[in-house]
Amino acid sequence: MTRDKTFFGFGFGPIQSALFLYEAFKSGNFSRYVVAEIDPELVHAVRGNGGAYTINIARKGRTDQETVRGIELLNPANASERGQIVAAIAEADELATALPSVSLYDAGGSSSVAQLLAEGLARRGSRPAVIYTAENHNHAAEILLEHLRKRCPAGALDHIQVLNTVIGKMSGVIGEPDDIRQLGLTPMTPRAEKAILVEEFNRILVSRIALPDFRRGIEVFIEKDDLLPFEEAKLYGHNAVHALIGFLAGLRGLTSMAQAADHPDIMASARRAFVDESGGALVRKYAKLGDPLFTPEGFRGYAEDLLERMVRPNLNDLVARVTRDPLRKLGFEDRLYGTIRLALHHGIVPVHFARGAAAAILMIVREPGLSGPDAVALPREEALSEASVGTFLRSIWTGHAGDGAVAELVRLTWQAIRALRAEP
């Protein structure tokens, strides 16, 4: 493949800078890299460094630094740069959105992601392109495509495919100078006050590309006909167990995920939850696909690999980060109770995931500020009861409180709370 492709990205956080841009740069298949970023200080820092930035890659037993060069950062908030962004989109072969939420596709009026994309794509003619969506939402591609259909002229999307992704790569931004020095990290640029730290994992899944004769420049990604089973494996496996370890570690007063590795009971509970509960349910649900992941052996290997990576010391994954926004993570369809419901549906009693949910609730009881204003307040720990826990959960399960599974979810949670409180 000749080095003549253009890559364009929205957002310059860890997933964009240390996954999409990094893999595009490493492929050798691109001659131009353009990113739209609204943080003026970050744009200025990368420009002042000649379009180069450095990332830190946590490997097993060491952390390496890699520098990506030749990056053009443009700020869509600057009217003078808006036209350059639209022109770069019109030229790009592969594009990626890596924003905090799908809700931001339509934010910003004339400088929104959807509007800029629509204007750029309208100029392309028949040249094909793919857009990777990396907002950690099962239907991000469909949501973005709907925004584009409302804005693009007829025919503009005929040769464009918007792709969903499953990104099991752990990453973060380290902003404290003392932490950067202690971890031996290199800031993004000499003028930047933060460092990007990611794990080396790059087995990223994307939707199957249907564009005739289109060949990806980022060749390391793996295409799948149907991403939903793998999205569920990430949410109900990776994300759910990560949260479980985090809440159990937080309840014990640990500050980093790496410290959980020194607590055999936490890791044993996480392993049973991953392999027997999440894995047991997902293998029963998707064994018919014939994919190696959805076999007992395949899912066990997936679990063991992730359990080792989740507590890797040089990844500096903090319990406070993993357990933030606990109400969302206790959502009816989110990682903990979504997995509990999946397991129950397939005849598995998920006592270990119930333990993770119970730890989250006890953390909220002990730190009332974690619950925020949207939930019924929990009583003091000594006054907790199955009824009060049920009232609390129903208050955050808006629209689902009448579901027939609620009583069983509350019962399992209360049993787990009692067991956790009985531990020394």
C-alpha cells in the first residue's frame, strides 16, 4: 500500500492520540494526519513542538515511549481554521470520532462534529471513506449516521461507511507533575502539563466494511460481521469486572487497582464473576456463532488476560477513576446489573457480581456525596435494610422499577451487602 492516505480525527484524548493516530502513524500507509481539537492550550503545545507528541505505553514489566510526528491540530472554534477542517475531511480516507459522549456529535452549532463532517463529505464526490466511532456506545455509528443524513445532500453518503468499534484498550491522562515524575512518564510535549498513558493492547474490533475495493490503512483492526456480541463481552465482561474490582478495592480503602492484586479474595471473586457468571451467560447466548471467544476455553483465556492487565502496576489505574459516577454504573442496563440480569436469564446466580454491586452501595453509604441528587438517600449503614436498598435502586432505575426482575435483584444485592458487612 502506498503512503498516500489522509487520516482525520475529532478529539485528541488518549483513544485518538494513542490508538487511532498512533496506529495510523505506525502503519506507514498515511501521508497526512489532521485532528480537530477544541483545547487551545493542547493545540498550541503540539504546534509548538513541530506537530509531534509522545505517548507512554504500559507493557508487561516496563513502560515505553513512542513519538508520533507530522500531526496538524486545528481548532474548530477558530473561524479561520474551520475551512481547513472541512477541506481535510473532504480529503480524508479514514476518520475517527473519539469524544466523551455521542451527545457531542450535535453540540456546537455550525462547528459541531456532525455539521463539519456533513460539509466535508459533501465535497468528496465518489471517493470512499470510513468513519470509526469510538464513543463507547453500542450504536454510536447509527447515531452519527442519522445526524449526517439530516445534513448531507443526496448521494453524499453513498460511498461513506460509519463503523462501530469495540475498544478494550485501557488508557488515561496523567495530569499531576509529581505523578508523571514518579511513574517515569514523558509529557505529550515539553510544553504540555499532562502525559498520555495507555496499555499496549491493540486488538480493536470494528464493523465489517462493505465498501467495494476499500482497503483500510489502519490494518491492525479486526472486522466482525456483527459487533453486538463483542460489545456485550466488553460491557458484561471487561467493564463489569473492572468495576467489581474497583468497588471491592474502594470499600477496602485501596487507592490503586494494582493493590487489588495483593488481595486474593478480591481477585478470586473477580475471576469467578468473569469466567463463571459473565462468561457462562455469554457462552450460552452466543455459542452458536462459532467464534472462539464464545467457548468456555476462549472466554476463560479472555478473562485471564484482562485480569492480569487490569491490575498492571505501571498502568497507574486509580480506584477513584474506576468507581466514579457510581449511579451510572449501578444502572439497570449498565455493567453490574446488566450482567446480573443476563446471568439470571441464562440460569446462573451471579453472587459475585451482586457482591460488586453491594460494594458500590456500601461505598455510597459511607461517602454520601457519591450518590448525587438523583437518587433517594440511603440511611446510615447500621439502619440499612432490604427495603431501603430496594427503594434506593428503584429510584435510579427510572422506567424499570416495575420490571419483574427487580425483586430478585434487590434480594441478591441485600444478601451480598449482609455478607460484605459480616467480613472482618
